[in-house]
Amino acid sequence: MTLATVTLSVLIFSFFFLIFLNLKHAGIRLGDNIRLLVYLDHQPTAAAQAKLSREIRSFGKVDKIVFKSSQDAFAQLKRQLGPDRDVLDDFDPEFLPPFIEVYPLKSLSSLSHINNFANFLATLPGAQKVQYGRVWIERLGYFTQLIRLILFLSGGLLVLTATFMVSSTIRLTVVSRRPELEIMRLIGASRSYIQAPLLLEGLLQGVLGSGLGIACLYLLFNWLQHHFNGPGLFKLLQLTFLPPAMTGAILLVSILLCTTGSVVSIRKFLRL
């Protein structure tokens, strides 16, 4: 029972930690591709473009600023329509507004401040509308916050189960074997000789429980990759497994918690 509980706790914590890391990486990749489109009410002159560029760069660090005329927008729309571009033959290119493509620096911090940046761009002279992937960014942010909260709760669950479940198991072992332990003490067995098997039991529960938890996570990860390796959200995530250092840290912490539970139980219930 204790081994299964430790395994499940490690699996839950490492699963949400895996989701959190992949969401963080997805945010970075989203920042690599994000751009803000500022639609203008008229085509700015070269001097006006230089002034707008200075104003945009004064707000924050920008990777690139590209000005597009109505003709550029019309040509881009025709390329996007592909074989159906003929539907635009009767339209004047001037019906599309000129716009500015603003590429923030590629970092997660630019995602967290993207709304403020968009609000600033909307105040530029001649700006009519600012368009960007606001809905996706907000959903990703909310979901990341939710996963962070669940990660915190599952970490607390791991600490409680690994420590107290192992402690309770050792306590039951001590209670059931107390006459046997008393006999060992009477015939001269040292405290370390009597306590070592109990401490080893907690250590093994930590090793096996955490190892099985990580193994189950790896199997679940491979299953997700196999069944959801397609377009959409999972393509943006580009799932990656926990780094070796992080996997080792989870294993080590789980083992230490189980061992701590054994030590606490031995000191509390085994008074020799």
C-alpha cells in the first residue's frame, strides 16, 4: 500500500511538472513567432515611418519593425489565397489599410507584457487597430497559472505521502515486531543493528516508489506523443520529457523524504 501511494504521488507531481515545463517551452516558442499588426488609417511618409519607429522602440526592446503599404497587403493576401486569388481581380488594392508589423524580442517576458505593448501601439498617431494572438496568449497564461497551482498542491501531497505513509508503515512494523526487537536488545544487539533494517525499508520504499513513478510517467509520455503528435496545441507544445537532472532531483527528493519518514518513526516509536 505504501509503495503504491509513493508511486502515485511521484507520478502525479512529476506529471504536472512535465506539463508545466512544456507549457513554459511553448510560451518561449510562441514568443519566437509572435507579431503585432498595427493597422493605419493612411500610408505614412518616410519621415513619419522613422518617427513611428522611434516611438515604438522607446516603449521597449523590439526585434524588428516592418512597414507594409496597401499594395503590400494586397499582394500578401493574394499569396495566401493561392489558387483562389482570382476573387480579388475586381478589387482595388487600396481597400486594404497599410499596417506595421512589430516583432517583440523573442523571450517569455515579452509575452507577459504583450498586452501593455499592444495598448501602447494603439495610441500611435494614425493607428486604427492592433491585432495579435491575444486569446491564445491569455489562455496559455491562465492555464500555466493553473498548472503551477496544481504543481504546488501535488508537491505538498508528495511530501505528506512520502513522509507520513512511510512513517506509519515503519510504526506498524515496530508495533508488530516489538517483542522480537526487545529480545534482540536483551541479547546485546546494538541500536544501529536493530534500526538499520527499518531505515533500509524506508529507503527501499523511496527508491522503488519514485523509480516506478518516473517509469509510469515515461510510459504515459510516450503514449501521449504517439497519440497526439499532430497539428494544433500539441504541435505547439512539441512535448519533451523531463531533463535528466530534473528526473534525478525528483528521485533524490522522494528517497530523502521516505528516509526522513523512517528516521522520524524510528525515533518516535522505537525507544530502545
